[in-house]
Amino acid sequence: DTEPSEDEDISLTGSDFEFQLTTSKRKLNSTQEAASPKRVRHPSVSGSSQSQTPEESQGLRPRSAQADGRATACHLYEAVRSGRSALLTVIDDWLEEYRRDREAGILELINFVVQCSGCKGVVTREMFSRLQNADIISQLTTEFNEDSVSYPLVSVGSQWRRFSEGVCEFVSLLVRGCRNSLLYDDFLFSSFIALLTGLADSQVRAFRHTSTLITMRLMSSIVSVAGEVNAQALMTRRRCELEKNKSVEHRAIDRIEELEDSYRELREHQEDLRSLMNGIFKGVFIHRYRDRVPEIRAVCMEEMGVWLRENPASFLNDEHLKYVGWMLHDKV
């Protein structure tokens, strides 16, 4: 049955992927705290002398506020929305910021997604450190009307015409910029995909549509990088075998060791990329390809076409083609 319904929207809580990401994040936090004694988390104390607005009491801050502990994603969002900025330069600037303070960097990326969804809420550093993804999304949802059908991806007018293309270009360039290092750091993309997965399961259409588009394009970009890494691994293994097959007097031991080290690193990268792709496919695609909103179903199937072309060895099989077959019966 390919007919989407609200009852079929499966919660991802407790899934293997979520557990894996949660474990990694806890391990990462414990390592950071051990290495950095300054980062001590104090429990909130009731009856504080400082007055708080309703938004601050929930951990949310207005976008206009300039306060320590939250990342502003305005320049990322405006660069995509206006279409006048060179996105490659914008991403390079963001990467520099991320390398200086990776928590601030990931917050800026997360808040970029929130803004692209048309939500007025902001994820603060405190929220990111203290709350689980489900709680963060719940607080953001209070800033939204669940029945709202007006958000950037579906807005009309010349300024919004290329917004979807700009978002997709941003995501593609982000992955390209991280393909040699940060794509494998066990924090940036794992944390980002974990939150996107939760947003893609939201009852708020704006969150679901926006995060699905971003996640599917993220998958396509990772698939492209995986194809390059697979080709590099194959070539490195062949070079290593050729060197080993040489006669003893012509064999370069140092060269063999170098090639073996490179091959091991590429194999690790293959495994990391496979884990990211598997998480996106099981966490987002298999739920949203049958979403009740036709535009969301179309996004999933359009990007699957990219995967089939980019990496037929992994995707041109019954396990993935069955979704194409089922969607041939889609009434829309």
C-alpha cells in the first residue's frame, strides 16, 4: 500500500541510527569535558534574580537578540534567499568559523534550517547542550502553527522563485567543501542529520518539507563523494598489488606501506559514508517517500534518480528499485 496517511508516520525514537548518534554525541561530550575543565554544566536554579521573557524561559531567544550562547544563521539564510552572494565564499567563511568553534558552527547550520522552514524560533547553545533532539523540535514547534501552509519553499514571488535551488546548491557545496575532512569527523554531519531526521518526522509540514529536501540533497551529495572514494580505493588497491608483484630488487617497501595506509584510510571513509547514507535512507527516505504531501514524495523520488545514476552498483537493485515501482501507482 503506497497511500500515505498520518497513521503510517513512524516515529524514529529508539531506532538504531538514533541510538548510534546519541552514543557518539555522549562519547564526544565526555571527551570534551575531560579535556576542557572549563566546560562545567550547572543545573538551572529556580528563583533566579534575572527576569526572563517567556521565550527565554523555554530556552528560545528572539532572532533580534544579540546574546552569547546562540548562533545566528542570518547571513547563511540571506545568502541563499537573495541569490546575490557567492555561496562558495559563504561556505568557506562558515567552515573557518566551525573550525574555531564547532558547536557554534553546527548551531548556525541548524538555525539555517530552522529559518529556511519559516520558523521564528532559535536553537540556543544551552538547548543544544542540555536537550535531546525531540525536546528541541518540540520547543521549535511551539513557534509554529502546525496547519501553516505558508513557508519559504512554497512562497510565491520573484524573490522566492529560486529559493529551493539555492538551498540545494548550498547543501551540495557544503558537502563538497567537507569531503576531505569534516565529512568523517563523527560530529558535524552525524549531529546535523540526527536533527534533520527528527524534523522530517514532524507534524509541521514546513519542517517536514524543508528538512526532507535538505536531507535528500545531502544524501545525493554524499553518494557522489562515495563514488569518488570508491574509485580512489579501487585504484589504490591495484597500485598496491602491482607494487607487491614486482621482483624483490624492484619492490619499494616504503611505497607499499604508504599505499596500504592510504587504502585503510579510504576503507574507513567508505564505512563512514555508508553509515551516513544508511542513516538517511532508513531514517528519512523510507518514511517520506509516502508522505501525504505530494511535493515531499516527489523530492524523495527525484533524488533517488540521482542515486541510481551516480552509484548504480549500490542502488540499481531490487532493494531500491521497488520504491520506484511502487511510486508508479502514485495517484498524483
